Amino acid sequence: MSPSPSSFVVQRNGRMATADDLAPLAFAGYAHFTAMQVREGKIRGLNLHLERLRGASVELFGWALPDDRVRSYLRAALEGGPADLSLLATVYSPAGEFTVAGSDVEPEVLVRTGPAASGPKGPLALAAVEYERTIPAVKHVGEVAKTYFLRQAVRQGFDDAAFVDRTGKLSEGTIWNLAFWDGAAVVWPAADVLLGTTMSIVRRQLDRLGVSQRIRDVTRDELSTFAGAAVMNSWTPGVPVHRIGSVSLPEAPSFLEVLHRAYHSEPLVTP
């Protein structure tokens, strides 16, 4: 039986958010976030999520909240909820947009929980779109291009889109990191991308498992040389991709199995 909507929360700084808390945020877009799947009340790669929030806060606001306080907000949101759920933690400044916030304006944290998710099964067909994210190292809000290119891709008969930068290199998907299999190693595109937490989990666990990895330029012209491809995000460590643009890619079940095995080797941690 699925949890009822009342099982989930929206909290500001560890307390239930009010309409007055949320109203200014409905018209704001200067913030960053991290998304995670909670299982058994625990989180994989918690240190990576905290590192992401800390680094993005310094980049956008000039300073960051202590990890212990952020963890307390995560615990408060999980208390009394389902053991398995999705969690989104957004950090913003009450100074709002179009202002020069001083160092005395402390960032705040909005945490929302919802039903657990595992992503699509695939295989996916991705349109190849020339686009580069602004401040790609930060997972920031308000990126209209991600949804725009997703919808454009679906209209063209694809499932989603993959981005190609101005030099012709593939970088990432709308909400995904890209991974390729060359028959001997996992290949990660060398480009300016958002370093996903799931991607980071998979990479460090592949190292532990002794699976070869390479980071290098990937162009559309060489897609046909790969033995498989996948996308990953906070929902899942791997969804197969069978086409990018006009190029078909072979099924690679062993590649997908390796990605999932690496991810599930990461221990679950209590906030």
C-alpha cells in the first residue's frame, strides 16, 4: 500500500513550512538543491550530498551552513515518515533575488519529501541538442532549458535529450549524467557537467570493485564505437540508452549490471 500524501512534509529549517514561508519562494529562482532517495530511513552518499550543498552555498551565497545543522533538518523531515521516500533539500537566501546579500544573511533550507522513485526502465532514445548549462558545477533551480529540451525531444519522437557543448562534445542529459561502455571500461564524458552524487557513488565503488574507468572527450561521430550507454541520476544508477540522435547503441546488460552493483555496494547512512 502506497503512503498517503499526508505522510510527506515540507519543512523550512526543520519546522513545518507555512504559506507565508513559501509564498516568496514561489517567485524566486536563486537557490540550489540536492535530490536523494531515502531507503530504510537512510541515504547513500550522504557525504556527497552535504559536500554538494556546502560547495554550492559558498559559490552562490559566500558561505555555507554547518553540515550538522543540515543533517538535523534532514532528520526532522524523515521523522515519522515512510522508510522509503524521495527527499529534496533546497538552500536559498532570504535576501531573495536581484540583491547583493551581505555576509550576515544566513542561508535557509527547505526540505520536501515525497513518494520513493526509481526512474524509467528504458531503454531510452535521446535527442542530441547543442546546449551548455550556466554554472554547470552547481545544481541550481530555475533551469527552464532542461524541461524545454525534454519536451522538444518528446515531440520529435525521443524520450529525452542529451547535451552537446559548443566544441561538439557530449556532456550530460537534461537531468542525467551520461556513461558509456567501450567493452573494457566505463567511459565518462570529459566536459563541464554537474557531477552527480549517484555518478560519484558509482565511480568510487567501481574503483573498489576493480572496474576500469576513463574520462575522455566523447563526440557524436564516435558514438557507434561504443558497446553500450546509460544515464543515471538520484533515481537510479543506470537506465539503458539505445539511441542518441540518429546513432543506435547496442544493448549492454552486463554494463548495466555493473553500474547497479557498484551503486548498491555503497552503504546506507543515517543523517
